[in-house]
Amino acid sequence: MPFVAYVHARDPDEPEEEGRAPWEPNWRLWRWVGAAVLVAFPATLTNGIVELLLVLVVFGLSLRAALELLPKGDGLRQWRQ
């Protein structure tokens, strides 16, 4: 029989932690998504090298949006042997 335990995450008497509420949108993410959408529209209307450049800009803006979702870490700077 596997051991099952309940882990209590926080006490109900503790005050709420400061920060962004769960329902509040991440505006730093949405500004990159909005910029990518605004650039994607003209990219669909053009042809040739201009279309390629606009698609690359959309790709770069999408990567910036993905960076907002990833946690910021120190990488191997904190690693010690």
C-alpha cells in the first residue's frame, strides 16, 4: 500500500503574499503578443523580402513573449562542487 500524505500548503491565518493576483493578466507578456499580432498583419499582405523581414520580426517578438513565461534563474552561477 503506498504512503499517501496531505501536505498543508499554508496556514489560513497567514496574510496573503504581495504580488500579482492570480486573475490579473501579465501585461509584460501581452505587450509582446500584441506587438507580434500588429506586425503579423502587414506580413500577410506583403510579398518578397519585406514579408521575410516582417516574419522574422514576428518570430523575434514571439520569442520575447516566451521569455516572459520562463522563470529567471542564475543558471550555473550558483552551482558549487
